[in-house]
Amino acid sequence: MLRGAGARGTGAVTAHAPTAVQAEGVGLRAGRGGRRRDLLADCAFRVPRGAVCGIVGPNGAGKSLLLSAAAGLVRPDSGRLTVLGQPAGADALLADVAYVDQHRPLYPRMRAAELLAMGRDLNPRWDYERAAELLELGRIPLDSRAGSLSGGQRSLLALALARGKRPRLLLLDEPLSDLDPLVRRAALGLLLGDVAEGQGTVLLSSHVLGDLEEAIDHLLLIDGGRIRLAGELSELLAAHRLLDRLGLLECQAGLAPWRVHPVDPVDEEPRHLTLVRVDQETQTRAADAELPSLEELVVSYLRSPSVAGWLAPGMRPGRYGDADQSGTGTVAA
């Protein structure tokens, strides 16, 4: 079951939902000793429980580091990061958080059956059937050693261990990158089906925007050490429009009944479209303008680093919740 565009409009996850992950002024550094450098600075956002949130951004932006921090493997250098109401990494979260690292660290000499048995012994809510469904997708024999499996099979085995845990928060770093399209879709359907049944929240990073657009209902865009976009995907898309050259000139000259803030030219030929962010008070008047796709939205912001980012109201942390971030000033470079 994929959530897709239809599910995004259901309103099942709202700004009033309890919080799964919240960052307040979080800074994260990478490297060692004198070579440490800031990857993320003063990041603030919240992800509501029950969301499927995609984390996107260029290589080296800090997506993996943020997921590692949410899993409690690294500590923020500044600010506060909370998970399910607890400080990230708290012992109380051990049974509730599952993390699949992009390198799929599995004991190479252990057999699949032994890894599943270890999952059973270490997790109080272990569900063998949920884990076994993912092994069946990859045709993984229980007696096969992890080190002998293909890259895609290792990914499915790691996902199986995470899913069998029945976590309240599932953190996935590039989980589907080495799966073939059919298996990728089936695996994603199983994971998202769990969320649809009210069994947790998912944060996943991916470079495959096509996969994300079918699956996620929330988005975090990280670039240049900061959060550029954060919000429910339907809300983010609705706050932007694609305008042709004439429409853009009319708005900038005040001839159209709504104000816009240019972000980036989407194409040069044949339509000369530009992505713009629409003021909240004039958004309904722009209803007949074309909505962007997820890829057009993300790529436009990445190509325009000087343009101010935007956090939808439902993604702002509690203590930032009343701040005016409607984007009423000009943000064009």
C-alpha cells in the first residue's frame, strides 16, 4: 500500500498531532579533531507522529548525520533534539526506535535465522511474521550468511530486523537504493502499510524523488547547513506555483490579485516557467496556476541557495510555533 498523492490530502496527520521528532536550535558537526566542521546549524523543525517524512538534500548535506542523531548514535553539538518526548538516545527509547544505516551493518558470518533470533531476544515486541515478509520478498534462505547476500538482499534483511521490532519510530537512511523497482515498491508498501495501521512514524532519506513522491506525506529539505523546506507535502506544494513569463511579470507589476516570491526558473523552453512561493493571504486566488511536482520544488530550491526557506506551521517546533514565517518579504535573489 503506497500513500501517494491521494493519501496526502486525507488530513490524517495534522499540525495538532503529537510530536515524534523535534529539533530546537540543533547544530551538528562532522569530522574529527581540528577538522570538525559544521554540517547543520540552528535547525528547528518538528515531525508529527504518524507521518512518513522524506529527508532530501545534496550529498554531504547532513541527512545521515541527522538520522544518526535521532537514533542516539551521535549527540547534537548544540540545541535540543527530542524523540517521542525523550532526549534522543535516551535508554527509554531503545525498544521504540529502529534505525537502518545506509551501510547496512550486519554481522557477516551470522545466518539470517540467527539474526532473526537475536532480534527476538533483544526486542520485547518482536514480530517474526513482519520480519519474514521482507525476507520472502528477497528470496533470502534462513540458512544463508549475511556476508554472502547481494546488496539488495542485505538491505531487505536489515529492514526485516527493523520492521520486526515493531518500532514507534523507524529511521531509514537510503533504504531502497539497491533494490530493483518491483521489490522496492513491495517493500515500501509493507513499511507504509504499518504506518497506515497506526503503527509508528517513518523518517527516510532518499535521492530517488520519484519513490518519495509516491510514499511520503511530509518533507524536510536540508541544504547549506539549514532547513530550507519543512512541512506536509500537500501544504508545501500548495504554497508554490509555476508561472509563465507573462504571469510572473503581471504579479511583480501588481497587475495580478496576488503577490509571489520568485524562487527559480524551472525550464527555459518551451514555456519559460518559474517556481514562485505564494503569500498565504493570496494563495487561494492563485488556485488556477499550475502546481509544481516534488522534483520541481526540491530542485528549484537547491538551485537557489540565497532564497529564504519556508517551514509550514505544522512543522515548526513548539517554542517557534507563533513566529511569522509566512514569507511576506521578497526572497528572490
